[in-house]
Amino acid sequence: MEDFFVGVDIGSLTAKVVLVDAQGQALAWAVDRSGYSGRDVAQRLTQEILEEKGIKVEQIKVTVATGYGRVTYPAEREVSEITCQAKGIAHFFPGARTVIDIGGQDSKVIKVLPGGKVIDFAMNDKCAAGTGRFLEVMAGALEVSLEEVGALAVKAEEHKAISSFCTVFAESEVISHVSAGALKPDILAGVCDSVAARVSALVERVGLEPDVVFTGGVAKNAGVAKALSEQIGYPLLIPENPQITAALGAALLAWGMG
Amino acid sequence: MVEGKKYRQFRVNKHLKRLMAKHYALGRYQRYWGRPLHRKLAWITSGAPVELLRAFKIYSVYPEQYGAICSTAKATEKLCQAAEAAGYSQDLCSYARSHIGSILRPDLAPMQGLPKPDLLVACNNICGTVLKWYEALAHLLKVPLLVLDTPYLPGELTEHAHQYVLEQLQNMVRQLENLTGRKLDMQDLKRQMARSAEMTKFWREIRELAQAHPSPLNGPDLFIQMAPIVAVRGSQEGIDYYRKLKAETEERVRRGEGAILEEKTRLVWDNIAIWPKLFNFTKMFTERGACFVTDTYSGGWAAELASGDPLESLAATYTNIFLNRSPEFRARQMIELVEAYEADGFVMHSNRSCKPYSLVQEVIRRRVMEKTGVPGLMVEADMADPRAYAEESVRTRVEAFLETLQAL
Ligand code: SF4
């Protein structure tokens, strides 16, 4: 019977599961909202993947859990999402030296060596500024879906500046732009600039070295990607599936342990 | 004994408890017998020249240390809220807030607050906050405030700065003579300073014993054992206690007993302890075999007294306090600690309360990493206010950091 390895990443917004085989190749993955119990969601996703691939639970040799929900998940090992993210990114981008990860609730910048060993990192997690949550609130104020934000923002003619980092104050700035008749794309571009500015400051802390990879849920947002790339002055490499890179890293670590 | 992953306790801790309880009890009795004996009670900042006050038979207690006591007694949150309700900003140092809270609401305060002082002495060598904090105290309590202004040192102590502080000390002597009705006895001041020097020397030697592998001391040991050098600096009891502590620490080194069960990783700590989470926080490290072998905070009380006549020495000693010095000086200090204690990394507590300690840490962190090649972690918290501590995000950082230091 062949062995398999699972990586589970339970974040504040979504849970992700990745399955790798005995050769360390990713076979399948799944993503869903983590909701009230990220652990239950991750367990369901794992089950679904196993059924789909016709794999028995006993064939899972090692599971590594990461993300905020890692402590509650029954896994062989818990590993921080910083280590997992670095590992997952190194798999896709061996030349990566700086990893920018913007998730729902926090953002991090990780400096890595070839092979994905972490040498330094900086995190923003005390405040919604520079996170997916900030974008969500501003999108809500403008009545656009989170998915639309990026596509609209890149169409902006003129960026409307959002100067406050505080989510509550920034939201009222957005509203006053609306009442002044500003266009949604222009306001959204300002919102994306604000997220990028906050994260650029984190980049400065660890020091920037190319190649720079942008990952995490917010990497799907073209508006933030554009603003970030402009602010740090480097092109950004974005994985095809930025949400699952940390879960993949966890799965690869599990594979390495097995 | 080490049970499970817990600490090895010091046998002398029972003496420490007694020593500190006696110190606070004496402060309280001072209120009664102090008057007829003409002995005053002062509230002073941690960097104030206590030897001079001792020479005037003034008994000193430290509101900052009381702030730490409030925090370990889990009273800080309520006391801070009381101060905030009275209009003190949330951005104000939590020692100041909780201490002011303890005056406004003694019913919420450990020991119902500190015994009321006859005078206040503030020295701004640690921060500018203490000036306004003590002005507020003087206003609330209607007692005299004596201030010692030590200029910030971008480089070494200059003749001019030294002279400036010395003149203020001479002036303070006159003020204290007026307040107490006593004449300064230079011989007594010398004796006080000699005892301070002796006690400081013991504290320095005890800390240096942690250069051993495994280290006989961990972060919480340093933070708890520093209480006497802060609160009863220059007392014979303090010297006697440290003599015992040193003997027990030496015994640990001789037997090869570490403060934690299995020392795998040696770390240096920067900034004040996270009092409300002291054991909780440290546990994340001890569980993974990481020991805080030394720190910059309790080390602040291990500096030698400067030479010169008593007042000259006090002027130099108290102006040279590390918080009053440049980021270059502080980086050098960290680098020396990493090297001397053969540390594998360092952890900086970015302390929301203490701006002078925290603001330059990022610059220092980078410099120390560059020079020593060991990684440094930054954790955001507050030394006393538990509301500034986010358990989960701290855990993520700590785990990630230790994962970089230890093979998975
Ligand atoms: S700001 Fe820092 S140095 Fe000043 S009293 Fe508060 S903790 Fe002490």
C-alpha cells in the first residue's frame, strides 16, 4: 500500500488541505471557508479528497497542521505557517528570497534561503490594516464583492488616497469619497495602495532581496499586487494557487518526516 | 525539583519572599514611626540616586516595582481602567497608569496601594514619562517633588553633562537637608555607596554564572531575583540574600544543573518582562528546550558605580544608565551578551508601554543580527497590561522563530 502525506492549513478565513504522494508530488487539494470550526471543515475536506482519490485513512502516514487552527487539529506535528509558507514557496520558486504573504487576518514577510529555510520574518497581526480583513470591510462599504476589488482597482484613472490605517477611520474616508462623487475603481485603488503601504513597511524591516513572491489569499487581488510591486520596486512572482502554498509546505514537511 | 517541564526552583526563594514582604511592611510602618523619628518616606523612580536618600534616612519605595506586583497579582487591568476613566491616556506607560489607578482606587490595589509618601524623587535617565507621572503624583498627593535631569547621551558622558548633573545633586542635597532637618553625612553616604557597590557586584557575578552550559538561570529567575537589587539596593539584607543566591547558583553550575530540564537553545532577552504572562510565555520556550540565559533589563542594575567623590560618582553612574544611551551603545551591549553567553538567538519584547526601551529595537535587532549572525525575534506585548497581549499571534512567532533555530 502506498503512503500519503497531508498538509492542513487552518486560517482565520479559510481552511486548506493538500495531499502529496510518496514521491512528494501534490495530488489534490481543497479549500473552503473555515467558518465556526476550522478543524471540522479541514477534516471534511481531507475526507473528501481521500474518497475522491480512493485512498484509505490508514495510508496517511504523517499529517502536519499549520495556521491559527493548528493547535486543535489532530496531526502528528504542528508547524508555524511561516515555516510552512517558506517551504511551499521554495517548491514553486526555488529562487525566492522574500515571501510576502497577505492573509485574511495577518500579513507577513519572510526572508528565506534556497531550499526554503527561514532566516527572518516580520508580521502584522495586531491590526487589520494591511490584511484581507481591511479589504473586506472597504469592499463592503462600496458594495462590491471581495473578488471584484482587484479587477476594479486596476482600472482606476486617479487613485483616491486613504490616509488612515485604522479600519474604522479608513471606512469613513471611503464613505466620504463616495459622497464626494468619486468613482469606485479610484477609491478601491486607494484602498489597495493603503494595504500595500502597510506591507511595504514590513518588507523594509526584514530587508528586500529578489526574487519576491507574493502569496496568500490577497495575492489573487490584482490591485494590491500592482500597488505592492510599484511600492517596493520589484516584479512579484505569484503562485497559480496562492491560497494553498502554506498547506502544500505543510504536506511537504510531512513527507520529509515520513 | 524539575517536575515535567517545569522549573528548577531556588531554595533561597523563601528568603526572597521574606525579604520583599519585610521591605513593603517596613514601608507601611514607616508611616507611623517615621514621623516621631523624623524619617521620611519617598516614592522614587528606578533610576533615582537612592544612596543619597538613604544617607538622609529616607525610606524609598518604587512605584515601578509596585506596577510589576500589580501585574503579577492580575490587578493591572482594573487599575488601568480606573486611571483611563479619570482621563489618563491608554498610550501612557502601564506602570504609571496602574499606579495612578491604585491611588484612585485603593480597594482594587494589592496591599491597598503603597504607603503615602512625604516626598517624590524622579530622575529622567530612564524615560520622560516619569516626569509627568510624578508631577501628577505631586499634584494628587500635595507633596514635594525633586527632579534630577540627566541629559541623553548620544556618545560618552561629557564633562559638561557630568557637571550639569553634579550641580543638580548638590542642589538636591540642600533640598533634602531642608526637608529632613538633617545635615548630609558624607561618611554615611560613602558607606551607603559601598554597600550598593557590593550588592551590585554580587548581582553581576550571579548573572555571569549563567555563562555556564547549561545555564543555571532562566529569564523568570533573572526577573524574580532582580527584585532586591531594585527595591533594597544598598541594604545589608540585600547583600546577605545575594550571597546565598550566589552560593546556590554556583552549586547548580558545579553539579551541571540547568534552570530548565534540557537546554538546547540559548537566548538573550531584551526589554522588561511580560509580567502578566511571565510563566505562560516562557513555557513556550522551555517546552522546546530554549533558555533565556541573560537579558538587558535585569542587567541594567548590574552596572558598576563610577569612580570619584560620592556626588561625582552618583552623577556619572545615574547618567550612564543604558536607557539614557544611544542605539549604538545598546546594540554593542546586545552583541557582547550574545557573544559572552554563547547565545543562539535573541528575543526582543516590543513593549507598548516603554517607548524609550522599544522604539529603537528594530535598528538594534538588524545590527545585532548582522554582527553576530544569530537571528532575533520581535514580540509585541506590554510589560503589565494584559490587554496588549495576543496569545495566538505571539505563539505563531515564537514557534516560527524556534523552528528556524532547531531542526524540525
Ligand atoms: S516608560 Fe518605561 S522606563 Fe518609563 S516608567 Fe514606564 S516602563 Fe519605566
